[in-house]
Amino acid sequence: MKTLFEKIITREIPAAIVYEDDLVLAFRDIHPAAPTHVLIVPKKPIPRIAEAMADDQKLLGHLLLKAAEVAKKLDLKNGYRLVINNGADGGETVPHLHVHILGGRHLVWPPG
């Protein structure tokens, strides 16, 4: 069964896409936690960071570099936060690895 993000990747569900290449897709979160809240996901279905394998290293590096590129494109020049949730206690709600790009306001620490 496809996850929500796989359905977005295959265009079965619409999304406000802000970036795409052969390996990743970035789109606006439908329940934003900040003025700018974009999710960037690998097109390869990896359930969570704890299940990534050694052969995913190049993809994971690409994911993070593209997250920084998307943040720059979104003009988050005052800063931003990248978040990866892992497991239920970590706040994971979709079992498909994704990075949250949050910005557009001052973000406090600890987050929650």
C-alpha cells in the first residue's frame, strides 16, 4: 500500500510542489507549523531514517543538500530549521522519510 507521500510523488494526490528532481520532491505542508513549512522527501520509499541503509548514503546527502537549496529558494535568509521525525514518540505520522523545512519566524528551543 502506498503512503501519502508516494501518492504525492506519483501525482495521485495534488500538492503545492516547490522543487523536484530525479531523486527528491519538495512540497508545502498542508498543516504548516511555521509561515514557511515545506517537506522534502526522497522518491525512494525509505520508511524512516532509522531504516536507511548504507547504500542510501548518497541519497541522504542529496536530500539534505537540496533541503538547503530549497530553503535558499524560499528566501529563508534569517534562518530555518530542518527536522526529521523518527517513530511515534518522535512525531512521525507518515512512514516515509521526510525533512521538514521550517522558517519565516523565530523558532524557539526546545521545540516541543
